[in-house]
Amino acid sequence: MTMASSSDPANRFLLQDEQRTAFTDSYTFDPDMIHSTRDIDAASDSEVVITKIKSTKESYDSIEYFSFLVIGIAMLWPWNCFLSAAAYFQERFKSSDFLRENFQSCIMTTSTITATVAMIVLSYQQKHAKYTFRVWLALVMNIINFFILALTSITGGSWAITPYFIYILVSVLFSAMATSLSQNGAFAIANLFAPMYTQGIMVGQAIAGVLPSIAQILSVITVESTRSGGRDGQTGEGEATSTSSFIYFLTASGVTTVSLVFFLKFYRKQRAVINLAGTIDRGDNEAHQPARRHIPLLVLFSKLHYLAFAVFYTFGVTMMFPVFASNILSVNYAEGVSSPGSWLRPNVYIPFAFLVWNIGDLIGRVVCGYPQYNMRSPRALAIASLARTIFIPLFFLCNISGSGSAISSDGFYIFLQLWFGITNGYISSCGMMGSESFVEEDEKEAAGGFMGLALNLGLAAGSLCSFILVRIID
């Protein structure tokens, strides 16, 4: 294809049209050969960049949506692993009253403080951010981390309790760093595409809560049913929970591996668009990449304060949920009475409570995928997040640590967990999805990272408050 000469001013606009045509052809018909776009000087023709990025926001691809959904699954699967494995940790730390009562709050605090510090650092590193590398690194870190954790779940019995507890906290720390990297990177990348892709991440995060709970329940039931044949109750609950947790953590490593494969496929397909947005390492092509403007956090807060507060407070209140879920028992369970395979046993009932909450969380996030059901008012979202505080006193009406309940019904407790999850998923998703509507085009990447920071600050504040809740429960 012969282009018009740029030496003649009369041909300047014709030349630009031909450049755009060359770019479209190279991207549409030969997406794998992205290096062909290097012939276009993006720095001198930024309109091409803006037009192409805007076109991606107006399109929707189910395969790409699924890729973001899978990334969302990998993003929070590790966190839910630590929460849903409460029965295993209770058994492992039973010889220490302090660790048995406080391990959940220690895990949450370590995770959320680490994630918050990491998100603050990442939020200030916008100009030369390599968002795709952050997601890749996070997935690799979790694959290795949970594979090692799976091995130690069956060998950790020989460890002294204090060294093993320290190892768990170190594992939580690395997992939190990985989660921060993936959240910061994935939300920034999603903001370059259709708004539904952000909802895909949120739905994936909810699925990441549902699947680990199911995996934990099934692994416990499978191990116990296998051991029940030809053996009496002397086998010990600890051995069963260790074996089931090995399967559980190994599954987490496998799921993250699958997520990495989907992410690499998505990156290969959309690499040209991400390159033009300046979201990956520029390498040899740095001179041709548009510069990213640094957006101060105060500027983002001035535009997103209601949404940021809604997300912050929603997750702050939600962090009370793991403490209640780990300590509330069935009103129909009596130790030594229920059979080993009964759903009323704590090592099944506790993961079941997590499952119910996560199913509700998933429902709330899926509902946000239908625009007619979205709550678009930032102020209304902030008020709704405050209203969720009512759930905390309601949980005190349940059977905490077997001390009895004001309402003697497992159905009431399950109902609370379900709606606590639904409201969390709905309010948080509406807040995260709505952020891009209140900022400029070149602020959307930073806005995604800022909302992720608000989310982590809420988790950190809630985890610190959970220590107070533990003291109240005791």
C-alpha cells in the first residue's frame, strides 16, 4: 500500500487516514503480529490511540469477559482459602488458647495491612506502571505459595505450634502482596475496556468465595467417609482436616494456574490496545508510547468520595463476618452426639456458613450486571453501606461458641449470612463499576487503582476492629 507524501500539506489529512487504515488492518486481521503497529508514530497521532481505546469500551466480547472473570477468581481465591480453612486452623492451634481464639483475626490483620500498604505504594506508581506484569507476577506468586502451603498442611503436624503459626502468617503476607498486585493491575486494565469487564472481575471474586467453600466441604466429607469404613472414631478429626486441607490448598494452586493461562491468552489478543494505553513495559518501543499523567489521590478522592466511602465501609463491616462464621455453631449440634459425617459438625458447618455468605455475595454482584438494577447514586450507596451495620447486633442473637442463642434456629443464622453476602456483593460492585463515570478519560486507570485502595483500607480497618469483636465474644 503506497501512502501519500507528507511533504505536501494538501495530502496531510489523506496520510492520516491511510495511517489509521493501516493500523486497523494490522490489529483486526492479524492480531498476533502486533509489531506491525510500530510503523505508526502514536506519539504524533494521539487521536488514533484515543479512538481505538474508546472503541474497546463500546464493544463486549464474552470470551474476554470470561477472562476477566477468571482473573477475579484467582484474585480472591487465596484469601477465601485462609478464611474457609478455619476448621483446619482451629484443630491445628487447639493446644494454644490464644492462637485458637485469635488466629482468624491475626490472619485478617496481616493480610489486610499488607495489602493496604502495597496498594498505597502501587497507587503512587502510576506513570511507569506495568499493570500486566503486576497481574502475571501475582498469579505466579500464588501458584508457588499455595503449592508449598498444601505440602505443609500434611507435614505441619510435626512442627512446633509457634513456628507453624509464623509460617502461616508469612504465607498470608505473600498472598496479600500478590492480591494487591493483581487487584491494582486487573482493575486498571479493565477500565480500558467495557464497564462489564469490571463487573466480570467482581463476579469472579465472588465465585472465588463459593468454590473454595464447596471444595473444603467436599474434601472434609470425602476424607471422613473414606476413613469411616472399617475404622471407629479414634482416627481423630485432626488427621482428616489435614488431608482435606492438602486437597483444598492444592486446588487453589491449580485454579490460579488456569487463571494465568487465560490471562496470557487475553493479553496476547489485546496487547496492541494495552500497548497504546501505556500499560505495559515499553521496552524498545518506549518512544512510541503515550505518556501517562500522574493523578493525585486527592483529586480522585474529590470526585469519588461517596463511592470510595461506600466500598470502604461495606468491606469494613464485612470483616466482622469471618469472626462470627468461625464461632457460631449449629443450635442442633452437641459435641460427641452428632455423627462424624454430620453436616452439623463444626468442620462442615463452618465452611457451609462461608458458602452461604459467598453465594449471597455472588448473587449481589451478578445483579449488578443488569443496568436496570444498578444503584447509580453515590450518596445512596454510601447510606446503604452504613445501613449494613445492623447485621452485627443480629449475629449476637445466634449460637456463638455453643453458648446458646436468643433465636434457636439455624435457618435464622443462614438467612442472615445470605443477606449479609448479598448486600456486600451488590454495594461493592455498584461502587467499583460506577467509578469510571465520574472521572476523565485519562483518569480511569488511576480511578480503578484508587477504588482498589479504598477496598483494601476497608478490609484493614475491619480486620483491626475484629480483635475487639473477638474480645466481646469471649
